[in-house]
Amino acid sequence: MRQHRPRLTPIVTTIVVAVAACSGQATMSQSEAEKQISAALEKQVGRKPDKVTCPSDIDAKVGETMRCTLTADDVTYGLEMKITSVEGDDAKFDIKVDEEPVG
């Protein structure tokens, strides 16, 4: 029997968010990254994932990446967040959800 797979892949989307400057380096907090990823996925597929988990803050520098996970309907997927541009206090990033679930 094939398990119902949430329609989350492939998703690549660009998000613009404000970042905070600490010690001269702009960063996006772990909680803000999780919140923004969740909101982007809701906009893309019509509902928020049950949970988004990122391991840490991310430097708002072009090219920086971070691996996170999302859980929807008890299925966990990996995703990559990549900073694509930074202008002043705003950073744009893309997210790409893995095609296959974790594990």
C-alpha cells in the first residue's frame, strides 16, 4: 500500500525577511528561519507543515546555506535554505525541499 505523500516537493521559493545585525554581522535567528520557512511553505502548498526545525542561526551572507527539516502528516523531509541576496536589513533566501522523506 502506498502511503499518501504530502504535496511538498519540489518546492523552491524566494522569501525576503529582515535580519538583525549583531557584532557587525547580520544574522537570521533559528526561530525566525523556522517561522519564515513555515510561512513560505503554507503560501506555496496551502497549509503549514506541522513542524519546521533548523539547527542554528544563519549568517545573512550571500551563498550561506543551512539544512533544516519539516514534518507534515508524520512524514519528515529535509530542506535547504540558501541566502541569495542581502540589501541593508533585508535578506532573500530560497528554500528547496528534498524529493524523498528522511529515513
